[in-house]
Amino acid sequence: MRSFVLWSLFVLTTLYPLGCYGADALKLRYLATILGDIKETGLKKPEGVACDDQGLIVIADTENGRLVRYVLQDNTLKGGTEIKVQEVVFPVRVQLNSKGNIFVLDGQLRKVAQLTPEGAFAGYLTPQGVNPPLVVPKSFKLDGRDNVYLLDIGGERVLQLDPSGKLLSQIPFPKNYGAISDLALTSGGDVLILDSAKSTVYIAKKENPQFTPFTKGLQDYLNFATNMLTTTRSADIYLMDQDGGAIVILGPDGLFKGRQLAMGWRNGQLYYPQQMCINKNGDVVIADRGNSRVQIFENLK
């Protein structure tokens, strides 16, 4: 297992300030790399990762068609157990709800599967009361009540579903959009969507649910962002710049606030990264797809 989990703690040479702007931005220091499971079966182009405040990390090991579960506690990684069910063949996005259930978007089946905390298949999330009924999910997020916000690129909309799949609301995509790739939720209940092609974030306010531009000029700070994250611990918005191998930080006003990390193959660098998550300690976990690994960073802020 040692060859598959490379651990480096508090080494100043692994602090990567390249491209960091602003005193209030994330300040990341490399902690660890996960290359495979406890049996030393390597990850293969992982695209998804989820973490909770108890230290759980669930990896969507995409091209191996499985999940891998670790626990990070006191700067120590434990576990590395495989979760593999026949109902999930190509996991690309992962989320955890308040009960510890695992939600997985299958990029080939175009379905969201629900697993128990132990990893047993518990069924697919089936949208109910949706018109038109054809749903093609690209991404999804869960709110604090375990409602599911589904990015439906087939119906060009965001669907809000209750935990059983019943439709609560839907918001159409804005006119003349480019390529909507992800969504995020603010602590105030607003919905954000990311237009990768136009390097633009749109917002639908809770009190006025229609998408309007939230950002301007992001093309000056990123190449091609594909993933977006907000947390309850900060009002900042984090964009994963896939083609630039970096995290771009926006303030709650949508203005550029900073940039962290850089493209490469060494520990602490990224190559076509995908989903990221942040736990209560501020640890940042990134699915580093192009390097077939998951990396963990400490937030020094």
C-alpha cells in the first residue's frame, strides 16, 4: 500500500504559491497523493471525489468502474477499500448526503445511483413530475436538506428534486449559453451554473429564479473550467480550471480573488483535474484525472 499512498507532511518545498493572488485567497500546501486502493490496484483517470466532515473521502475511479473509500484523520490516511456494484459502470461525479449515503452520477448510463454508506446499491434517482420527461444529467449537487439539484443538459434546465425524486422546481438555462458543465449552491439558496465555453458563471437568485450573468472577464484568469464548488464555511466560489491545472477563486460578488496550483506531473501539480471537495478542516481533495491520482492539500489560510 505504501507505494500507492505517498505521504508528505509540512514540507515547505511542497508549498506551491505559483499564481496566487490576493491575501484572502486559498493558500494550499501539498499533503498526500492517493494512487490506488489498499490492494495496490491503481486508480485509472478518476473524475470524481466527495468528502464529509468526519474525514471520509469517496473517489470515483472512473475508468475502473468503481469507487474507493478512504478516511483522513489527524493527517493520516486509512482504508482504501473498493466499492464496486454492477449498477454503476462509469462513475464521474460523487456526493454524500447528510445520512452518509453515496450518490454517484454514471457518465455512460446517464443516471444518478444511490448507495448505502456501506456501498450497497439502493436504487437510481428517478425524477418524477418532470416535463418534458427526458432527463440527461451532466452534474448534480445536494443541499442541506438532501434535495438534489440536477444539471439536465437534455432539457436545458436545472431540476430541484426532493430526496425521493419528486420535482420541486426547475430553472431553464439562460439564452445563448455555450456549454453548461456544472452547478453549485450558495448558503443563501441561490443556484449557480458554470458555462465552460464562455468562461461565465450565471446565478439564479432564490427570490427570482432565472439565470443572469454573475461574472465578467473570467477568460483573463482561467482556460477552461469544468467544475464549481461552494462551501458552508466560506462565501467564496471555487472553479476547477481543467485546462490550466489550477483552482480559481471568486469572491461572493463574483469577482476574481485568486488562483492556486499549476499544471504538471509532480506532487502538488495537476493535469486535467476534475471534481474537488473541501472538508470542515479546510483540506482540499482533488480528482487529478490526467495523472490518474487523487491529491490532498492543506489550506493554510
